[in-house]
Amino acid sequence: MKHLLTTTFLVLFCILISCKSDTKTASSTIETAALETAKPVTTENMPFIWEGANVYFLLADRFKNGDTTNDEVLERKKETGVLRGFEGGDIKGIIQKIEEGYFTNLGINALWVNPLVEQIHESVDEGTGNTYAFHGYWAKDWTTIDPNFGTYEDLKKLVEIAHKNGIRILMDVVINHTGPVTDKDPVWSDDWVRAAPQCSYKDYETAVKCTLVENLPDIKTESDEEVKLPEALKVKWEKEGRLEAEMDELEIFFAKTGLKRSPKNYIIKWLTDYVKELGIDGYRVDTVKHVEEGVWSVLAEQAKVAFAEWKKNNPDKVLDNNEFYVLGELYGYGIDGKRFYDFGDRKVDYYANGFDNLINFQFKYDARQLNYEKLYSKYSTALQTGLIGKSVMNYITSHDDGDPFDKERKKTYESATKLLLTPGISQVYYGDETARSLIIDGAQGDATLRSNMNWDDLETEETKSLLLHWQKLGIFRKNHPAIGAGKHKMISETPYVFSRTYKKEGVNDGVVVGLNLRKGTKTLKVNAIFKDGTVLTDVYSGIDTTVKDGSATIKSDNDIVLLEAKK
């Protein structure tokens, strides 16, 4: 899997101008809180901190078509349900948008891309229309990239270009299952997979040793039995002329690690190869609760070893001292559960089994029910107490959540303000920032959530204005780890003003934010964070002001103020 590639460097910049938001002014009494004063900080040398990251999640096939020559390379041409076939997006399209500065302008510092390994070649119908594996969750061969997405060289270039632009890559990985069985995609042997029973979710056992749906073979991850490679995979590799090389690599891996040749460990080897060879920065792990938690500990351990090896071999490409990051999709997990997920008959601490972060399926409900202060303070308290040293990733929409925060896209500004200013990692799903429609005529099931990126809408002033709102908040978050990883404290209720502070391992970051403010001249108490005489910049309007008598005054037509020490 080793290849060579010449990399290029592109300097990116963004120009921000002010715009109006659709937040509403609230009225209540003034309540001033005394905060610990922090030294003014600048963003020039602020380190990347995973707990405060701004992640962009996209489906490669639906984002941008950068190479039309690979659109029909596997002749996946059967008629499908609406949005259930390959649409043409690929890795090169993602690279193009990085080089154009799209992600930089959004304040994105980590990209989560759907699984890119080779998928089953045939289509299947699970009841919502004939479907090809455009989404990437039906693996056929973990050792190579699906031709419709691109090549291994494309992926290598994606990682290198992303890194040159300060963007980390989260690789989406699946160990729980293979793709469905078809005439073109034979089932693996029964010492590798089970075809039944289907999960009933009554307890731990019936959520783990089972298939998610019919015809989705479940990897026997509980097995420590040493098994041979599936015959179908050996035949495939031999036709491709790489059987001997792959077998040699397996010999080296198992001799070096001492792991048994069990199904889970083969896949762990294949997945960690991408880390060792390309410098992938982290995993987004699929179907966490359907695999024994101990498996994830081994995956995380091997990935960290692989990442350290890549850093040692590529000292000139190392971005920072962060370890490999492991984020999990534990479907149904919410921040109220703290470190645990309850199966009914047992509670499991996945944070103690290799995970640094879990996707927070609860955020959309909290965002609906709580105002800004209750939302922000709740998450700050949770992360600074029961989840110390760990984090959650919040989202408002995703590829498989049929009940998103704002399905009709009527609260697009509020969506950004709540998501990007809430403590924890933020996950922007492609098109959140452009109000990509989540309701597509004729699309069944989750296909309606997976439409093509609405690039043409960026020609309209309405979409440009919305995008600018997301950009300003995103860049503010990216530049200040205090937003996602720091402590929240309300300064005043009316006008609503709060601070965020982060003090850890030599990093000292502090900001002040005002929301639901009156348009025109507004004065914010800032002495808890900034001393008199400090020159501040309101990132939202671009206006500078100097702290006087413990306050900062801004005159703008916006009802949002994002204050940082002037660079």
C-alpha cells in the first residue's frame, strides 16, 4: 500500500464582512458574574486541541465531483431509488475545495470523510429502493480504495494537502460487518461472519452478537480463533497481482504485534496501515455498540502505535504532539449518560475502552429545548466534571438521523450559533452552512439526508449571507480552544454576555461573546477577561475597540459580538 506523491502548497486566506443573524432579542434583568481575570491572548500560536475542534463531515460521493473519469469505472449502472446510486463525487473533489480555501474559510480544522475502502460492486434493495454502496459502509476489501471514490494516491494527496492547510483527517472505519452478499460479492466463510440472528436490542448480547439488518454479515469480533483469509479475498488479490505482498505484510504484522489471526485483528491490521503509511490523524468508529468493547481498546492501541511510527518516519510532516484520536458512533449515546451507555442489563464505559470522544445524539434535543445560556452552561458543566479529559461531538444534522434539529432549514442561523458556540467538538454536516435541503422528493429513508452538495445556491445572496454567519463563528471557534474545550460562565443575562476560558498545559485563552444584542451601539462588561487598555476585535463585525472602565463598546448592525484580543 506504499506509494510516492509530490505535494504542493497553497496559501489560503479569507475575508470576512458583517451580516445580520436571525436570532431574536431577549429581555431580562442584568446579572453580573465575577470571573477570574486572564491575560489577554492572541490566536497566532494557539495550538490545535481536539476537544475544541470544528469538524466537517461529508459523504465523498455527494460533495464534489473532481474527476469524471472514475464515475462509471465499476459500471454500477442499474436503476436505483432516488439518491441511492453513485452521483460522482470523489476524493479529488474534496482536495479541490481544500485548495480553494472552502474549509479554511469555514474555520474547519478536521475533516471526517465517510469510509473510502472498496465497497461491494453490486446493488441491493433493503426496502427503500435499489441501492449501491455510495455511502461507504458496505466494505468488500479493507486494503484498497473504492475506484468510484478515487485511488490510494488520491487519498495520500488528500491527507497531505489537508495537513498543509492545518486540517486533520478523521478516517471513518467499520469492523462490525462486511457489505451485503450479492452475485458479485460472495459471502465470507462462517468462521469469519454470521448471517443470523438479527439484533433485537433487548440487552447487551442481542445488540452485539447479531446482524444489524438482513443480509449484512456480522464479523465474529468476539472470536479469538485463528482463521485463514476468506477465499474470495485471496482470489481477488491474486487477480490484482498483490496476493504475495499482502500475505507478507500480514506475516510481519502478526509477528510484530503478537496478536492472534482472528477476524477482528485482520481488519485492525488493514485499518491501521492507513495510519502508519499516510498519517491519518484519527478514526470515527462506526457501530461501536455492536462490537465487544475490548476490540476497540486493541484498535486504539494499534492505531496509536501506527501514528507514532508515521511521525517518527515523517518528522517534517508532523503537525503537533497530539496522539491519535478515536471518536465513536455509539448510536443513542447522550451526554447525560456521562461515561456510560446502558444496554439494560449492563452499563459499558466506552471511554475506558479506547475512545477519546463519543458522538452526542442528545444535542439536537437539548438545542430545541434549552436557550443559549442553559445549553452552554449544561455542556460546560458536564465536560468539566463527569467527562474530564474526554469530550463529546455535537451535531444538528447527520447522514443517518431522520429527526435533525432543523429538518426544514428554518433555523439556519440559530443552528450555527448553538452548534458552534456549545462546549465540545462541533460537527458540521456538509450543507448545514448552505441550507442544503434535507427533504428530497421521491427519496426514501436516509437518502433524503444525503443529497448532493448545493454549490449552485452559493450564487444567491441569501445563501452567501448564511454561509458568512457560519464562517465567522467557525473561524472564531477554530482560533480559540476556549470555545469548545474551555469553561463557560455567564457575565450578564441582559444583555446576554458570557466568557470562555481555557488554561491548560501552558495555553491561556479567553474570549467574551454577546448574543441577542440590540443593533447599533452596545456595551459589554469584559473586565473578567480583558484589562482596561486592551485593544479588542469583534470578529463578527471586524470592528476594534479598547477596554475602558471594564467594558467594551461596539457599534454595529449585528446582534452578535465575538470579542478577542487584537492580534
